[in-house]
Amino acid sequence: MRDTIVTLGLTSIFLLSGCVTTDQGQRIVGEKATDKASTAAMLELESAKAEDTIRRSGDRIIDPNLERYVQTIAEASAGDFGEEINVYLLQAPVFNAFMMPNGTMGVYSGLLLRAETEDELALVLGHEFGHYYEKHVEERFAAANNANILFAATGYSLIGLIVAGAEISSFSRSQESEADKIGAEILPGTGYDSAVAIRLWDNLEAEKKASSIRAVRKRGSSIFDTHPTSLERLDTLKTLVGVEGPLPEPSAEKREAYRAIIRPYLLTWLEDEIGRRDAGSTLHLLDRLDAVPGDEGTLLYARARVIDRALSNKRLKKDKLTRKLMETYSPETVIELLEASTSNADAPAQAHRELGNRLYKAGRHTEASRAFQVYLDQNPAAKDAALIKSLMLKSEGSS
């Protein structure tokens, strides 16, 4: 399923992006297609199939508390349409969400990780509801004249086109702006702070600029793609909500309340981010996450992992910005960060293992054994327990 979510079929992009939007009007509560041969009916059927695929996906985050939390925000954003919205959480380091014609809403962990407050998450979910309310998916497919031919030509189902990103990428600027407007206008009525919420786009733009991948800094990528761009969106939203000058900082209480919700997944989602191999972007994200106390061990461990991988990544060394960034780091920096991580109560067991590995390689065998022992104490059923014990024996023999 991960490939289905992240991979994008080029043929589907070309077929959709070249279409002219056909206005479908606005959705009515409880509306269902009456003509079973219509594109709308076909989309409802395909949406149901896609929802079933998502429901059974191995990438789905099944956590009743977290699902209920996001579902409640989505329902508040949808107002009278709230009962039509079904939220599914998907684990992938992608800053995005999507919505299908049957009310299925997908929210990626990359978005949940980057939102700093509930206000910011509500802004994005309100934006997605805007697409649903204005029938933007139906407009794109109606413009294709015969959506059945489109599916046959690409070999994609709706899950392939929408969840993979083609539908999202193909929204026109006017559709995106329309959805932005709806999302921004919904916020005040649901009790969220619009000025705080739109900081999301400011943060996203700053993260993109910090990327270690030159193409991302210039044009964006799957994790940063927004249409229009983050800066255009921010300017438009500031006008919509009546904000002039710098955006207000969210309160510590709001940040801490939101972190408490996502904390159980913080390490897992950061591991996914590290796997993207974009040191500059991930380090910038960690800087923002550092603003909330209570996760020092986890964040220091993640920082050590990012730097360690970047130091040995030849591709990143070719990038001038990244090369300058990494000049201040060394293998010893990684050890120092891991030592700092393991001094915190929330340090993951992996931090002790990684510290032991690096101390062992540095010839500091006694310290390595201590770190390994803590790792085994915290994780006695570890799959690599035999390997760790053998390293401890070698350490004792060389001490």
C-alpha cells in the first residue's frame, strides 16, 4: 500500500492536468447520484472501493483515540456535512491530506507531525472539506468527458489516482484558492484562531528553504508541493483573516496540548522522516519540535540519526547548503547527541543501542558495554540481542 500512496502515475497526471474544469455546483447534505450511468455515480462507487482499500491498508494508523481526535476536528470543519466525513490516518512522511467524493478523508502522518497546534490541523482539514463541498474531484473527472475511459487508460482505480496524489496535484489554482478560502472562513466559527493556524504555511515554506535537496528548494517535492505555493497561500490567507505584519506565536498551552496527542507516534514518524534522507529539512523540523518540552530524549536521538546519516551521504555532500551545514558536525557530535539523549527519561531504547555502537567503534569499550546493557534491560526481547551480547563480550575482552 505504501507504494500506492506515494507513487504517482505519469499518465494519470497528463490526462488530468490537461483537462478544463467543469463546474458541478456545491454539494447538498445527503446528496447521492440518481443517474447510475453518470460520472458522479461511478465516482461514488469507486470511492467506496477506495475506502475499503484504505480501511484494510497496512499503512493505516489504527488508534481509536487519535482517529476520534482528528475525526472530531474534521466534523467541526464540515458543519452540517459532519456525518458524511470518515477520517482515515495513514502513515507516510507526506505533508498532505485528501478527500474523496463519498466523504472519505485521508490524513497523512507527515501532516500530523508538522502541525504545531490543533488550529493548524483544522485549517488543512477545512481546506479538504472545501474541495468536497465544491465538488472539485467531480469537476476534474467531468472535464475528462468519460472517467471510465480514464480509469481504463491508466490502469488506476480511484485509490490509484486520488491517494497517489494525481487528483490533488491536478486541482487548478482557482480550486485550491477556493478551498483555502472555505477553510479559512470555517475556522472562526469552530473556535480556532485563524492567525495562529496560517503559521503552518510559513513554517512549511521555511522547511522547504532549509532542504538539502536543491530541486526541493527551487520547486518543491512530494512532501512540500502546494498549489499555489506556500508563500502565495500565506499572503492570500493573511488577507482573508485580516492579519498584517508578523503572525502571532501560538501559546505554549496550545503547542503542548497538541504534542500530547501525537506524542505516542513521535518517534515512529520521525524515523519515517529520517528515511527521506533530507537532512536540512528534517533538522529544521526538529528545531520547531524542540519548542515543546518533554521530548528531549527522542528529539536528540533523531537529531543524532539525521546527522550521522548525512555525514556519510555522498549525495548530500554535493549540495553547497548542506555541506556548509554539516561543517559544524563530526562523528563525535553524534556521540555527544546520543549521550545527551540517553540522559533523558524519554530516550528510546534505540538511543542506548546506537550510543553503544558508536562508543564501541571509538574504542570506548567499557562505556559501550554500559550503553548496551541499558538497551538490553529496556528491550530484553530485542531481535539483535545476540549481536549486542557478542559485542559486549568483545568489549569486556578488550578492556
